Amino acid sequence: MKLLLIFAAAGCALAQTPDIDQIMSRVALNQAKSQDSRQDWVYSQKQVLRMVRGNGKLAREERREYLIVPKRRRIQKQLTKFEGKYQDGRKEGSYDKPGYQYKSLDIDGELLDDMSNDMTDNKDSRDGIDRSLFPLTYHQQLKYSFHLKATESYRGHEVYRVSFEPKPHEHADDEDDFLWKGEALIDAAEYQPVLVNTSMATKIPMAVKILLGTNIRGLGFSVSYRKFADGVWFPVSYGGEFDVRAVFFYKRKISVSMVNSDFRRADVTSNIAYAIEDK
């Protein structure tokens, strides 16, 4: 009888762990639900963007602060503070607006502004983060294979450690859409992502390196999420660092970090929450 009870208990424990398809289906569903519930919240965002030359010296650094108002299909951002500085040889300078160029050929200024917009204010994303980098929504999951690696504890909560990689390409034209591999920690109780790390799944073709002199190394990103109310999860930190070499003479180590904080429910009578809409 005791032996039967032991086997029954073991069977129940195994039955409680869903398979990877069930996990990811619930994650996709909760991603959609969480996106809709974010419309009732506003928050602050701080960004630090930095470029370092090949010799290790700073080329440019920007610190930005925004007020974020989530909308139905995307976010609206209002720049509330900006500090920029650059270094050119022994010359140091400061500036107070994005995209500033201190000389006629200034690749850094435009590139850093483009990276901030592309990585934290993506037009097709509901939280500003390019959803293709972290393929957890339903449509992105269709492009990837997922594997349940383990069930473990993370910051006092049980999580599923899930790895992912692109599915084999069916069409050559789709190759640019299949770039990422990595791991995600999924909250086992709420089926929401807690931490996601990605890196490039493919290498830049040698022909591109030879013809254009372009190479990117160490390209990868990390994003962490936190729960603020029932069904309401937000990305609270996000960042990445990588090396770029282009057109044979341009070499930079680029890092981007973002921290979201001061989350609060939007009040229909609040002038702060809807300041962006009034403009």
C-alpha cells in the first residue's frame, strides 16, 4: 500500500508539470492579456546609451528620461530630461537634444538616436521593445522551437527554464526574421516571463563582411519583468552590449540600458498622465 501511495504521489507531481506546448500557449495568451491591461498605467523610463571607440575611449554618451503612457497598440513617450556628451580627441563637449551632430560627418549622433528609437520605441510594439527580440507572443512563437530545460526557483518563485531557437528556414526571404536564440524564465504560477536573454542565432554572411566591411559581435539583449497587479506585468529593465565594425574604419562598442520605474495607475483627472495627449 505504501509503495502504491509513493507511485501515486510521484505520478501527481509529474502530471502537474505541463509540457512545453502548454506552457508557451499560456504564455502567448497572457502576453496578449497583459498588454491590454497596461493601458491603465503610466511610468517613468531612464535610458543610458553609450559608445566607446576601438581604443577604449568614450565617443558619446546620452542619458534620457521619459514619461511613458501606454496606449492600446503602442506607447507614447515624452522626453522630460536629456544630457549628452561627446569626446573627439582631447575635445569634450555637451549637448541637450537627441541626434546632435558636432561635425559634418558624425555617424555616432544619428546612430545612437536610431538605436534608442528602434530598441525602446518600436512602432509595432505595445511596450516599445522590439517583440522580435523576445519571441513570446503567439505570432513570434510560430517561428521558433521551444524546449523545457528545468523547473527551478528564481527569487523565491518557481519558474520554468525554457530555451528557444529559430525553426529551420522554409523560405530564403524569411531569413532576416529568424535571428535569435536564448532562454526564458517563465513564472510557473502565472505563465508570464520573468527574465529573457537572447543572442544572435546566425552569423553575418562573410560576403557582407568582405564587401561592406561590416561585422557585429556579441549582439544580444536581456529583459526582465515584474508583476504590479493581477495580470499586469511590465518590463522593468532591458539592455544589451555589442561591437560594431563598419565601412572598414568605423569601430564602436555600443551599450544600451533602460530602466522603468515609478509605476502608477493613470487617473482620468490627472494632468500628468495625459500630458502627452494634450499636445
